[in-house]
Amino acid sequence: MKKKTLILGASTNPERYAYLAAQRLTQHGHPIVNVGIKSGEVAGVPIEQPETIHPDIDTITLYVGTANQQAYYDYILKTNPKRIIFNPGTENPELEALAKEKGIEAIAACTLVMLSTGQY
């Protein structure tokens, strides 16, 4: 099953995990939405600002450090995905609790590992 995934913290830097996630998600056939603060394109998809709410998102995969996430709380919760993947370094008990209150599954995991092991 293909899961439309919003990459929050998308980056055009090939050394960033968010960049690798965009590549691997598209290789696995999952449609992506790149959201970040810098403009550019990753895996053929432009990076947009966190303004447009995409109502059809299955998963948000987080690549924004815990200290910088609060600015995105409303955006994340309004997007209302089925799940949020808190990649290493993005764990946030406050956001996890807010997500669970809205019925959003919160997973502390690594998107790249989940894809490589067939658990995505």
C-alpha cells in the first residue's frame, strides 16, 4: 500500500537524512510532499513552505529537531496524518501527547530503517 508522506524538514543537501528519505520513499513508490524552510527540489518534488494543509497525508516523517518543532505544531495537527514518525533526534513527548489526543499514531523510529526492513 502506498502511503502519501509529508517530509517535514526537507533538505536539498544529499548528506541529510531528510534528503535520503525523500529518495527512498519515492523509490518505494510512496508519493511525497516536501516541506521545509529552504526552497529547492528533492526527488523531483519542490520544497514548499509549511502553509498549505494537505488533507490526504498518511504519514508525517519528522526531520526537525525537537527545539524547533513548536512552530510546526498547528501545521502538523491540522494536517491530521494517520501517523507521525519521530526520527532519531526529533523525539518530543509534548508533540506525541498532542498527536495521540487527536488519534494520530506517534512512532519513535527511523523512516530509512522502516523502509529497508519492509515495516513502512
